Amino acid sequence: MTSSSPRRLVFVLFEDALLLDFAGPMQVFELACETYERKHAPYVWQICSSKGGRIRISAGLELMTTPVADCDPTDIDTLFVGGGPGVHRAAADPRLIEWLHAASPNVRRVCSVCTGTFVLAAAGLLSGRKATTHWGSCELLGARHPEISVLVDPVFVHDRGIWTSAGVTAGIDLALSLLEDDLGHREAMRVARRLVVFLKRPGGQAQFSVPLSVQSADDRSFEEISTWIQGNLGRDLRVERLAEKAGMSPRTFARVFRQRTGRSPGKAVEEFRVEAARRALEESNVGIKEIATRAGFQSEEHLRRAFRRRLNVLPHEYRARFHRNDP
């Protein structure tokens, strides 16, 4: 590919693929082309499948595809494999798996969205690498493929040219990150706004929010605790105080909280505070010191440490990158 030629994208489909897994990333790249004359567009794309022809995806739509055997792998810039109900049948399709294995060394970026990670794993592309998938399938991925270091939390993971992403809409986050690498931050943010995705999430961000994960617990009292914590971030939120609020002993509360939410109360409180600070950095012009106080951190330095620990970025860097009024 010359410096002036468009980057060729290939989206691999299969029967019962999930629509948004490929339509989301495709829309990102299509919008990136809207400000260019067609002949100067930065991307072109192709939709392929194992046998080619009509493919019925999970939404019931039928799409025309090119057989992978007719898809020249020598000039593919970025290859996407999505997930969906049919992903495990796709992962057992020898024609598709053999083509992916043979094509991947020639591809600059190989990507999966959601459970599409299982297809890449079946092709042997993730051996010895870090990867992620939809949080509900991480345990199965690890059990089937112990050669992969499965990361549960990230929205997407990049390891030596292979990109894997979490559930469904995480494919949009991944595509925006790839677009930023290709065309720059300003263009990625322009496309994010066109999609009404005002925040472009970094790969290291958790797949789902702390309030959602706590509220997902079967016990309604944990939803009430979640709501109360969010409204009282500036107060003493040590385990003793939370246990008193829940009507339990501190030891019992800590044990049950971890069982139901997968995290300790102290970790959850810090994540709530980081999430509140993130929203303030994204949506307001309030000073970082004041944000730290409002979110319940002892000092601005404690806020910086928490951001570094949770998001691998400092607060001022986060604001510069993700403030919704970013030009």
C-alpha cells in the first residue's frame, strides 16, 4: 500500500453473527471517509465469509459476502472478526480458520469484537498473548484456551498487532482508537461526536461501570448501598460505616460484598470515587483539586494515585483527552 492509497479493511462474517459487532466499527470508518472525495477516501472495505454468498446474521438480515478464498490477504490493512450466537460454529469451520491463520502474518492489524476472540483463538493467533472478550465469556475463553492470558476488565487489549475487544459496543471504542492511530486525535473525536459517543473510552477502562456491577447483585440491599455511596462520596466510607448502613457486622459485610460484587468494599469505594471524578473531568471545568474533594479523596495527590492505578493516566491527561468540549 502506498502512502496515498486507501487502507483496505476486511470484515469477516458468519451465520448468526451479531450485527453491531461489525456494523459499529464499519460505521466509524465510513464516517472517517465522509469529509473526503471518494477517490481520496482513507479507507475501503470488503465483507467476507467462509463460503461467500448470502449470510444470514442474528438479526435476520441477509448480507452478500465474498468467499475468503477470493479475498487477497496480501494488502489487508485491518481485519475484523465479530462475535454472536454463531461464533463457536465459526471457530470450528476449518476453511475459515485455515484462511485466518494463513492471512494473519500479512495483515497489519487483526481485530476481534466481543466473542469474535474465540475465532482468533481457534486460529492460533492468540497463543502467548493477552486478550479480552465479552465479560460473560472470559471464563469460557480461559478454560478453552489456557495458552491465552485472558483479561476480564479492559474494553480492548492490544498485544503485538492483535487487538481484541469486549462486548458489542466496545468494537466502536476499538475502531475509534485505530482511527486515531491512522488519522489523529482530532479526527477520532470528530467521528465520536458524529456517532454521539461523546466519550472515547481508553482500552484500559473497565467493561462496565462500578454502579452497574454492584447493582447487578441479586440482593437489592446492594443496589441501595450503591446509590447511597454515590450520594455520599465525601463522607467516611470505611467498611465499618458501610456495614452499619447494611445492618451487618463489618466482617460479614466485607465477605458478602465480595461474593456478590467481585470486589472488596474498599476497592469499590475507590472505583466509585474515580468514576465520579472521571465524569467531572469529562463534563465540567472545575479544578482538579476541587474535583478530588467532591469525589471524597483526601487530597489531589490521592486522586492522582487512584487514576494512575485504575486508568493508567493522570487526571490532567484524562481531561485533555476526554473533555467533551475538546476541539
